[in-house]
Amino acid sequence: MSASSFTVAFLVALSLTLAVRLWLAARQIAHVRAHRDATPAAFASRVDAASHRKAADYTVAKQRLGMLESVVDAGVLLAFTLWGGIAFLFQATEGPGVAPLVRDVLLLAAVALIGGLVALPFSWWRTFRIEERFGFNRTTLATWLADLAKGLAVGVALGVPLAFLVLWLMMSAGAYWWVAAWVAWMAFQLLILVLYPTVIAPLFNRFSPLPAGAARERIERLLERCGFRASGLFVMDGSRRSGHGNAYFTGFGRAKRVVFFDTLLARLAPEEIEAVLAHELGHFRLRHVVKRVIWSAVLSLALLALLAWLARAPWFYAGLGIPAADVSAAMARPGVALALFMLALPVFTFMLAPISSAYSRRHEFEADAFAAEHASAGALVAALIKLYEDNAATLTPDPIHSAFYDSHPPAAVRVARLGSLAPAGGGG
Ligand SMILES: [Zn+2]
């Protein structure tokens, strides 16, 4: 391939990605607005008109910001590549007297820092404008800034050693460096799985054991019924930052934990909490978590092989903005290939998003069926409706937008499916 034809392919993929993003967002806005004043019949008895309108306005506000962010991101990507950003950072870190590995880590750190700085105003706007306006925000500027500093510290503590290791392997592990890098990457993922619940999450939130009571009793019975051993049931102070509610599983093997947001516990009846947990247990029992880990392992091996191939191709560098005279010097610096690859990859894979979304939605249906079997389908419907309301999630998404992005089935489809699983006469 020639450098110029790769540039054309990159520009086509970038334009297509941006156009599809904007088109889907515009569709979602139009669809949600068209249904703003009519709660779907299946929900009319439980979701009042004001909540339905609030969800519509919230969805539109988030989509609009997302559209602006898509345009800015496309501009940043062009600035890094064709407008010479990486070429500049390559030159700036090329000076003598600095170890090759350090130069490349500096290059990657600069790319990450610039990307983070561009995302910052959007994050601020989302929290202090959109979440605030709809009454969800409970964080203060001080907490937000502290989170930012902690996030940066965690990113440096984990990212810098990983970058050193991968770059070192790229430089010195021979033609099959990508296999070694894959092993390192898998080990890193495993490390995060162990560190997240025990070290990282507690930096941001307080976790306390789930207090005794009706909810705890039901949960313990459910775990026993499903043959599950979790080493802990925890409540997280999610309300410190946001009114949104959630529950999740973390850890693996014997170190599994179940974490409930305090906002969720405050809102759901014990029977509904049990149903939500049964759904989460379904993901584990049906091996969704393992399947996902295997998929991501296969995918990352394929991507590393692709990177290894591209890193040896001069057109890859020249096609993404490295001046012809610098290409051979850039090829001696694995950090350049890594930075260009991580930046350019998403525009070539964006159109595959519907495949992974559909796969994820299938798992959601299976986990719902598991919950209907081991707890109450009616209680899960009741819990879901409260969660949709508390998160101001739209009940009327655009079907194409939903098929493209949504990891969970649209509310109406999901509730109808659960309704058909509920025992006759029971549930809702
Ligand atoms: Zn799920």
C-alpha cells in the first residue's frame, strides 16, 4: 500500500465514523422528542408524564453534547495525525541523552495528557451543567478535582510501568514481540481485576458491609439457592456523587464481591433488590463474564499482530502524518507506531460496534431469563422501571440508534419479554 492511499482510507473511515455518529445522534434526538409527550402504554401506569418528559430532555441534552464531542474528537485526531501532532511530539522527544524507552514513554504520556485535557471540559459540563440541571449531581467541584487527581495518579501508577514493559518488548523481544506483549497485557488485566475492588475503588468511595435486614436475608438465600459463594456484600456511597443507582459484581474466584449503590438500596424493595441481583448472578452462571474475557483476549492478540505488521510498514507512518524524511527514524521508535495505532484504530473499528452491542443484548435477555427463574420476573420489571426513572433513561429510543450502541435491550422490548416469562397471573 502507498502512503497516500492509506491516508485516503483513513480519511474515508474518519468521515464515515463521524457522519454515522452525528446521524445516529440526530435520529435519537428526533425520535425521543417526537415521543416526549406520550408515555408508552406499557409504562403509563408506573411512569408519570413529568418523569417521561424529564428523561426525554435529559437524553436530548446528553446527545447534543455528545455530537459536539464527536466533532472535537475528530479534529483532535486529525491534529495528531495528518496535521502533524505526532510528528511534532516525535521530534520534540527525539533529543540526545535520553534513553530510547524514556523518549517513547514521554511521547505516549503527552498523547494521553492532551487527550485527557480535551475531554476535561466535556466531563465538567456533563457533571456540573447536565447532571446538575436534571437534579442528579451531588458532587462538588472539590470532590470532582480530587477524583481527577486520584484518577491521574492511578493512571500514572499503572500506565507508566505497562508502557515501559510493552515498549521494551517491542524493542527487544524479536519478531514475535506481540505474543510476549499479549501475555503481559493479559497479566495486567488480571492484576487490575484484583486491584480494582481492593485498592482502586476504595480510593474513590467508601464500602461498608450490607447491614442485616430483610434485603440481606433475601440476598443470602438467593446466593445459597444458586450455589454461589461471594466473599462479601457491600454498600457503596454512590450518593456522594450522583443520584443514579446501580449494582455490580467485581473480583473473581473466591474474591467475588457484590456491590450495591446506596441510592439503589434506598429506592428498591427487598424483593426487587433480590431480582436485580439474580440478573447479575445470571451473567456469572451463564458464563457471560468468561466469554467476554475470552473474546477480548482473542481480539487483543489479533490487534497486537496487526500492530506488529503495521509497525514494519513505512506507509503506515507516512500515511498518518510523519514526514517522509522522518519515517525511518520513527520506525526505530516503537512508541510512534503504538501512538498512531491507538489513535487511528477506532475509526476503522467503529462500524463493528453493532456486533458487540447485539452480543451484549443477547446476554442481557439470557440473564433476565435466569432472574425470572430464580427470583421474580415481576419484581425485576418493577426494579427496572424504577431504575429507568432514576437514571432518566429514555423509554423510547430510536430503534437504529439503539441497535447500534445499546448494550441493553430497549426498555419496552425488555419489559415485554420479562412479562412473558412471569408466571401466569403474577408479575407485571
Ligand atoms: Zn445485565
